[in-house]
Amino acid sequence: MSRNPFSNNVLLNLGISSLNKMQEVAQHAILNEANVLLLSPTGSGKTLAFLLPIFQLLEEEVKGVQCLILVPSRELGLQIEQVWKKMGTHYKVNTCYGGHSIDIEINNLSNPPAILIGTPGRIADHLDRGSFATENIKTYVLDEFDKSLQLGFHEEMSYIIGKITRAINAF
């Protein structure tokens, strides 16, 4: 299955005995390549395909956001958060999206998660406010990127990617 001994427990927590071929290939690619594009039908396990290697890439001693996952909708963000929580890792996750109090999110981000999931508009707002630091972000996921662009998030996506890429390239 996985090179990380904790992944076996994670799979058990999810009720999965083995990864499918796409997940195995994705895991290897994500852990060994700089950029990976996953194209697979809905329901094929893409979320787990990127969450498992993210789990392996997180560093225990690093405090703050290490991975940013951008999603086009609140529903998708909450779905990813639920999969992460079901995995049973000890790493904190937060999801940020419009339609609820930004003050609650700012409070949650004062003790930053290892993984931050959010919609482009809300994440751009948090970057403007300085609600979270970007210097520890080594991984970012653009989930359903095409839908984010279709929904008109082009400016926000460019802004966020620019900010994160500058932080990554600063090392």
C-alpha cells in the first residue's frame, strides 16, 4: 500500500483495504514530482488520491499551514474536510468559505491548521488580512480548478497562486 506506516491505519479508518490503480499512481507521482495533474471521473477516489500523500508530506515539527487546498464551493471544501477527519490523523484542518462569519475563521486560524481548505474568494480575503502565514506552505491543491474558473474566480486564483508560489520560491 503506502510507504507511510500510518497510512495503513488511515485506510482502516476509512474502511478501505487497498488503493485503486489511480490512487497508487497518484500517490507515487505526488510524492516524487513537483507538479501533478489528476484527471479521473467523479467518484473515483481523487480526494483520497491527493490526501494520502499530503499526509505523508506534512512535517510534525512545522507549525502553521503546510498545505492549501482551493475548492470552487463550500460543499466540496466540507467534503474534503470530512474525508480528512475520517482518516484519523492528528493534524488540524480548517475550511474557509463565504456565507458564515469570517471572525470565527480568523479565530480558528489564530491556532493555524496544517491543512487549510477554502474557496478562492475567502482565501484571498484571508491573505489580504494576513490571517495565516504562507511561508510553511509547501503543497497546494487546486481541486476542480476548471469549475473555479467557470465561477469567475480567475483573479482570486491568480492572486493566491502568486502569493503561495512566491512563498515556496523564497526557500
